Amino acid sequence: MNKELFGNLKADIKPADEEIFETIFKNKTVKIERIISNSQISPGNFWYDQDDYEFVLLIEGEAVLKFEDETIKLQKNDYIIIEPHKKHRVAYTSKSAVWLCVFFK
């Protein structure tokens, strides 16, 4: 099997000073990312405002997502689908939090 089509979401997780974003797959309509967070949060008044849907699955750890009108706590194996242009930010992540994010139209 092509090594680019096979992997382990929890492999090679190491503490880092910055978040690690790894693209697993990408084409014209879908992007799949693994993100490793180590207590990072969104800066100051920054808000994500994306054109695509985003399916977020927290594989490991805990996180808090803040939206303009609500706050959602995610624990291991929780997921959320964020609609396009739903402004959000990361308010908290535990050490070695692992996310799987799928961006799609």
C-alpha cells in the first residue's frame, strides 16, 4: 500500500512549543489535517472564519472552543461540525491534544 495512504493518528506525538499542523490528504474539495496542540490557544481577538465546513474530532486530550454565542468543551472522542463562517477560536487545549479536522464544501 502507498505509505501516503496509511498512517496512525497517534504516532510521533511529541511536546512542542507550537501547534503542529499536518496535512494528511488534500484535493479540490476536501482537506484532512492532524493537529497536535500543547496547551496552545488562539491569540487575543483572533477568530477563525472559514469558507468551508469543518468536521473536528478530538482524538486525545481536552479542548474548549469558543463561538460568538456559546462555548463548547470537547473531551476525547467528541466531535463537532462547524458551519462555514461560524466564527470560532480555541480557548483551551490540554497538553498533547490530538485533533482530526476535515474541511469540506
